[in-house]
Amino acid sequence: MVIMVVPGVIVEYFLVVLVQGHPHVGASTAIHSIESEEVGTCYRCCEETWCRKTNKYWSGLLLLWTAAGPEPVSQRDGLKLQGDYYISGFFPLHDMEGPSSGWPILEDCKEGTVNQHGYHLAQAMRFAVEEINRRSGPRRPLLPGVRLGYRLYDVCSLQASILATIDVLRDQEQGDQRASPPPGQDTVAVIGPDSSSKTMALAVLTGAYLVPQISYESSNERLSNKKVYPSFFRTIPSDKIQVAALIQLLVRFRWTWIALLGSDNAYGLQGMQSLSQQAAYHDICIAYQAVLPKRTATNAQTLRDMVDRILKTNVETVVLFSSKSRVKGFFPIVVERNVTGKVWLGTEDWVPAALIAEIPGVSTIGTVLGVSVKYDAIPGFGEFERKMSKSADTGDFSEVPSSPIGECLQTSDMYDLAAGQHPLDTYDMASSYNVYRAVYAVAHALRRTLGCDGGACRMRQVHPWQVRRVPPWQVRRVHPWQVRRVHPWQVRRVPPWQVRRVPPWQVRRVHPWQAVSACSSFTFSHPNQLLPWLRKVQFTVGNSSMYFDENGDPPTGYDIVAWIWRGNNWTIRKVGSYTPLPSTLTLDTSRIEWSHPGDPGSVPLSICSPDCDFGHRRLQTGQHKCCFDCLACPAATFLNKTGATSCQPCPEEEWAPPKSEACLRRTVLFLAWDAPLSIALLLLLAATLLLTTASSVVLLLHLSTPVVKSAGGRTCLLMLAALTAAAASALCHFGPPTRPGCLLKRPLFVVSFAVCLACVTVRAFQVVCIFKLSSRLPRAYDTWAKNRGPECTILLLSGTALGVSLLRVAADPPRPAADLRFYPDHVVLECSNTLSPGASAELAGAALLSGLCFSLSYMGKDLPANYNEAKCVAFSLVVCMVSWIGYFTLHLVSRDPFTMAVNVFAILSSVLGVFGGYFLPKVYIILLRPQMNTSAHFQNCIQMYTMNKQQ
């Protein structure tokens, strides 16, 4: 059947697309209907360029059949330039409204409205091809001896785009069937079409034949997938870069609370999805997201509801990732609802388009900011169009550039368009520049393919794909015995739920030339093919370098532009640029004219909640993380950045009050030498040492006197030496703690004071025994006294205290330490293990010895006055206990220098208490009452004590 002339992949694709409007019609039914009488009726009406059929349902299938037939139905309405090699251009010279039934009906493009943007694109391709053909003289020709031709198609709709693609691929099919086709009869590359929706359908078809296709406006990110679109290229950056530029703009102005709208096509839907994903990584919240439908009478209320939702969400920035056709229907609703003061962040498809700026009242909607494709001015292009328009007005085509070779065929439609006087705006220039670069990319690849570097090009047949035929004798046949049989038990059964159904449009038919058999085979990388050279092409256009990366995308970025209004006059102002490699946003905010109710010179805010001050963290209050309350950071934490949900703890050596944005160094606490309180204590210490030393000298000089003998004789010197050492231990409490100081501070005092208390205790025990117990236990006392019992007892008590201290120091030696826990904002420098079990045992031993001393001293309260130190010693011990109890109580609640001073005072008060209660009366008698320091006085006192006791 004639329909099978078209490659199977196209047949399968269009049978699915064209009959999808009727659920009960299959492929066989469609083919049968083509053979009916209606076909003859339709064929007779196909004398025009595009076939129109009375029966709308089968019109698409008829187009498929006629395009595959031996007689071409399409006469390439538009422009055709004869040449050695052809480039086909797909441009929207008209805009068509799709059929209301939703069926794939092909309408006549002439019935649509004129698309002046598509007119400029077509002229850019004409200009580029004819400029390449005219290059001569001192300027080295790009294709010497070769003339480029072009065929332009008016792709006013998706159906027209499909038919144009079939027309191009039909030439490829027929060229393969010719035994020796002449060079250049087939299309070597396709330029276009203008939208991602059209391109995604056509790129699958051109990819099946590996026909290079270069789009000038299709920016959908999915088109970078070389597995699906192997022969697709573009001169406009991918939407991936456009999304990155929009995200950088949002981040730069801190617009974190936005609305996102996108058109209901591949361009808008894919762009919305990518932007939503990237926004989440930059803490940008989308308060409202919707798809813009085509404006009709039935969905006008839907558009009004979208505007109302935007107003309710209180967003100030709206991102419109949409095609200009949908924005054209949406902005009148925005103007109708009196929306003002918003920031409209747009894409390259509508921001630079004059079509949108011509909407009545659009200047009042707020600030329009967005991206635009980078471009350079094309030298001579404006003059080329002016000559074209002048020729269309006068009917004189002598000024229209033409080549001496071949024939330039013009149709009345093109000159009717040229007579419309279409001005070039920024949007037209940017897209025309992309068309211009696409044509030059094909020309440079063709130059490499034809081997033009050495001079004249070698004329030969150029195919798009990368295969060449291998003679049958070079094919190795695989014999049956070389095939390994797979047994049933070696096959793993896949459960039904793991089987993924492949849609028909993802199935690629293996063409006959791709099959390996005993008769023919193919190998890759023949030097005559265009596609591999197009992938490697690199040249300079104007001031920019042009090449394609591994995905077929150009390395360019975007310009950042803003709308500027002067009354009713609209212009576009470049305010910055975005470069993808590396990702860099350059912006001059002073060139942006903000339009919002507040301060016109300031950047408008678009946030859900204002940023928290430093020292405050966020507490999310809803489903969006951009909506939050601010909570103050507690003490010992800080926060010096915005956006955090938790406060950072300070290092141990630092602290911070509540609401802090930084940590502070802690105040170091120790008993400084130069502190006023320390100076006072040092003076008291010096006085204490002076008293004990002087008393030792006095007692040593009067060692044989009764007062000294009654006080203990030489034992007094030991006691004074111990008190001096105990007082000297206070020096270890001044200044930052040191390791020797920590080792001596507590043990020196405890042991020294224990020696003193042991002497007082033994002295009190001797006096009590002499006067009260000797008569009851005379033998025991005499034995204890004559066998050095007092000395041994002092040694035992002192040795016990010394042993406990040594064990404590050996088991867990104290060392300098910094207490960071007691105070949140201070560091206490002290010795470790102040209240350890060992230290507690030391203090407990000293307390027991003090209690024993107090008890024995109190038992001698009724003894003769010369031997009665009970009152003084008891008072001294009470002062000692009170001072230490006060210190430990204060130590539990405070560790400041005052507490350390109290510790020193407790040491000195203990020493002075014992000294004042025991030695000071003796020194007083020796120095000031010498008459009382006689044997007679002591005998008299004993006699009086005996007489009073007998009475």
C-alpha cells in the first residue's frame, strides 16, 4: 500500500496521534477509510499547498497518505531558493487558533493572523543563507563553489509542523531509493520550529533519521536528552539555565514568598517543575501555583479566580513561566482586576515581546523584570528587511538580493507580509540572531563535511546520518551451531507488576538499513555525513563564540532586562546579565525603575514573615517554612545569621546572654594578688606570721620559767611552728592556681593544724589527768607519762592526719582546673577535687581532732588558773569551727574571689584563734606580769585549788 512508503516509525506515530480523538477507531479502520470514495474527493481539492478535507476526522490521515505518495502535495508555501544543498526552515508566519473540537484538523495557514515575529525569523534565515552565498573577495568564502538553498515552511500549527517534517523526511526516503541521487536534492538540516511543544513532536521524527534539527526558540530542558532526541541542537539556552537565572534573581532580591504561574504547554509545565524544585533548595516558598489556560469565554472566570488567589496570598512577586500567547490572555484580566504594584518576573518568551507591552493598561500592573536571550546586532539585516519592504510596496524586486545561480522563487504571500511594515523589536532581534547563528552552524558543519578547508569544496551526496553501506562479502554469517541455546530453567520470569508498558511514541522502529543480515551491513562514522561535524562545530559570530556542548546546547547565558515606561512609550532596558559557567549574576539595581505603592526607589519586599533579628531563631507556623515566628535564643547560645531554626551553643570557654548574636569571653575568677581584699588578707597574714614568730622567740627565751613549763615546754615551740606553717599555707590561695600550690594548699594546713591541735589535746589530757585522774589510775598515768606517752600520742595523731593527706594526694592529686559549670558567664580557676572524698576525709579528721581537743579542754575548766586554758581554747576552737562552717556554706553558693578570700580568712582565724586562746595569755604573763611567772605563785594557786576542793 502506498502509505507504507513513509517510514514505519512515522506511520505508527501518526496513526496514534491522528485517531486519538476517536476511541473506537484503530489503524486498520483509518487505512480502510483512506481507500474509500472520500479519498478521491479529498485528493481533487489538494491542488493548494495544504490539503483540506470536508470530513475533518480523516483529514490528518489523508495528509499522511498524500505526503508519502510519489507526487508531492506540499509546494513549500513561502520561499524557496535553488541551491546545491538545502536547509529547511520552519517559521510561524501565521498564528492559528486550534480547532474547537480538539481533533487534529489541519487548517489553512492563510486563514490565520499574520505573525510578524515569524516573518522576521524567516527573513533572518534568508539573509544568512544569501550572505554565505555572497562571501567572496578578500573575505574567504565559507563554502567556495557551493551554493546554499533554502525551503521555508509556514508552521502555523502543530499539524502544519508535522506535515512539513513529513515532507522533509519524504525527500530522505526517496533519496535513499534512488540509485545515484544527485548531490543536494535532500534537506541536510532543519532550522526550527519556534516552540518547545512543536519541537518535541518533530525532534522524535527527525531523530529517527538523524536529520540535524536546530531550534532557535525551543528551550525546554527535556530536549537536551540525546537518547530521545539524538539529532537536536539549539541556539537558545536551555530552560535549565533560565531557571537558574530566575532563581538567582529571587535570591538576590530576597523574594521568598512568590506565586508561580506557567503556561499549559511543554515550555511552561517543564519550566514550572524545574523552578519549583530549585526554589526548595534556596528557601523560596511558592504560596500559589497554577497553570495558565488559553483564554476563552469558558475559562475567563478561571483566570479571574487565579488573580484573586494571588491577591489573597499577599505575594508581591509573581513568576510567569509562560509563553507569550498565554500571557497575552492573562494580563488583560490582571488589568481588569486593578492589580498594581506587583513584581512580574518573566521568561525570555514574553518579557521582551512588544506583543505583551501593547496590551491596554499593562503599564499599571507594576514592575516587569525578567530574562532575555543574549544577542548581537546582525550587520546589514535591517537594511535587508527595508529593501524587502520597499520592493513589496513598489513591486520592484531588483533590490532584493539574489544569487546568479538558480532561481529565487517568491510567492505573493511573502511579499504581502513584507508590505505590512513590521518593525524590529528586541524580541525579534534576539530570535533572528539565533536563526542567523543556526544557519551559520550548518554552513560550518557542511564546510567540514565537504572538505572545503583546502580550497574548493568537493561536491558529493550528503546524508544526515553517520552510516555507510558495507558490501555483502564483508559480512560474516553467523552459523546455527554458533548460537547458544538458552534453556527454560535459565530464564527468569518477570512478575507482571514489574513490567513497564512503553508508550507507542517511545518505540523506535529499526529501519531496514539498520538491520544486520547476510546481504548487507553498515558501519559508522563515514566522513561524508553532516551530524558528527555539527557536534564539533565552533566558530565566532560577531563578538561571541558559538559551539554546542554534549547536549546540543549553546554556552550562552541571558541578559536581565526591565520594562521602562515613559507615558505610553515602552522600552526595554538591560540591567544585568547571567552567565551559567560559572553561575554568575551581574546586576545594576539602580537602572531598575520600581513601581509599587511604597517607596518607588526601594526594592519591594515579597516575604511571608520578616527576617528574624540576630539572636533569634525561626519557629515555623504553617506548611511553608517562609512563614514563622521569631524566638529569642536562650543564654549560652547565639545566632549571627538569619533563617536558622536553632541557636548555636557557645564554646565552653565562652558565654552569651539571651538574644545574643555572638559569644563573649568568660570572666576569669581567682584571688588576685593586687586585689584590695587580697592586700588586706596579706597584711593580716603578715601580722599572724609575725606574732607566731615573735612568740616562739619569747617562749624560747623563757623556756625554763613556770609559765612555759606549764604550757608544755618545748612542745609550745612545735605548736607555734605548726601554726606558722598553717598560716603560710594561705599563700597558696592567691593568684592563679599552680600545681605545687594545689598539692600544698590543703594538706599543709590540715597537717600543720592537726599537729597543733594534737599538742593542745595532749596538754589538756595531761592537766586533766594530774588533777582529776591520777588518784584513780596512778599506775596507768605514770606508765604513760614516763614512757614518752605524750610525745607518742602527738606523733600518732599527727601521723594519722599526714597519712590521710598523703593517701588523698597520691590517689587523686589536685591540679589546676577551670570550673565552667558553676557560673554560665565566668570561669573559676581553682584546684580540682576541692570536695572530693579524700578532701572530705581530711576535713573530717581535723574536725574530730578539734572536737576531742575541745572536750578535754572543757573538762579542765575548774582547774587552777595557771593551768586553766579551757575557756580560751574552747573559744578559739568555736571561732575556728564557725569560720570554716561559714566558708563551706558560702562555697556551696558562690565561687567568686570573695569566697576565696573567706577561705584565707578561715585559715588565719583558725591560727589566730588557737594562738590567741593558748599562747597569747602566756606571752602576756611573761612580758607584762613577770610576778606571776614564779614558782611561788604557781604553788599558791595549787594550794588554793586544793583548799577549795576540800571544802
